[in-house]
Amino acid sequence: MAAARALFLFDIDGTLVRRSGPHHRRVLEDAVRIVTGHETTTEGIPLQGMLDRAILTEMLVRAGAPSAMIRRSMPALVSHAQRLYLRADVPPLHDNVCPGVRALLRKLGRREIPAALVTGNLSRIGWRKVERAGLRRYFRFGAFAEQAEERAGLARIAIMRARARGWVAAATPVWLIGDHPNDVSAAKANGIGSIGVATGLATEAELREARPDRLVRDLRELSLEELLG
């Protein structure tokens, strides 16, 4: 397969879908209770832009759990949270897809330009969300919260995987699309293009302060032709 003209990496929450329901928060809380016995909550934790393992860690820190116990419990927490989410009655999310997402993904598909997920969600949670939104078929692979400690590391994993499979060359343009300044920072850390989209909780002003290469109110404003040169 010849290398594609570009690679596009997408965040999920606030970028592809929004208001996906309370199920994600609940399974993190339930996993902590089942694995550690601590009654915790995500309330007061700035979840936007965080990776799930960081959220679980912060929940336990606030509950007074020692760091050694948190480290020992993390594999079980990750496993239980994902299992619980797959069992949860997550409603269809087709109506929660952000404006312009489907049109952009269709354009990428027609041009055989690979799209991948780079998200703070754990893998089975992330895939379940895009499935419920009817978007699964557009994504070849993803990099998820259990695979790196920070978002920049996830982007790096996705880029390396795409290059290893021959989908993109070393000089192929790569774009990361996200709704949070952390997405912009992750792109900059990897020397790739950043697109801030103001469909999440971060304001346009907050995204602008992060200085993305492109800033749009929603993906209907994004010109694929311009990005591809």
C-alpha cells in the first residue's frame, strides 16, 4: 500500500462526540469501589483533557489512598472500568456527534487518508463510544489511556504505529484534532500539526491561548483541501 497523503488523529470527548452521558464517570467510581473499597467520586476533578488512569489516580489520592496501593491496584482498576462500561446500557450517541465530524471522516475515507483515535479514554471505553456514535468504521486504530502516561505519548504511539504499517511516510503531514489545550500541547510535543475545535468545554479563548495551527468553532469550518496543500 502506498503511503497516504496525511494522517489525522482525533480526540473523542468534545471533538467527535459530546454529552455522552454519565456512564464513563460511574464506571470509574464503581471500579475504585470494587477494587479498593474506597467510596470516591469524580466530582471536583477537572476531567477534561485528562487520561483515565490519571483520573483514577486523582480519585484515590483524594480518598487518602497511599501511592503504593494506587500503583498496585491500577491494572485491576483499568480492567474493571472497561468491563463495567461494556456492560453499561450506553444509549446510541448518533445525535451527540459534533458538527462536521461525519462529513470530514467521509472525505478522509474517500481519499484513503487514515484516521486514528488519540484519546484519554481507556481502549474498550473509547471504542464503545465511537461504536455507539456510528463512527467506528472510519478509524483504523487508536492510542488509549492505558498505553502512555500523557497525551503526547499517545500521539507518539499512533504516529509510530502508522509509520510501521506503511500507512504514512516519515515526511507525511500529521494532524491532531482536539477540543482541549492538552491536545494542542501533545501535537506540539511531537512536531505535528494541531487543530483546536471549540466543540468541547474549553472556550475559543482558551484554545487560542494554546496557539494551535488551526482554530475552528466546529469541524464544518475546516478545509481539508487547505490542510492537504
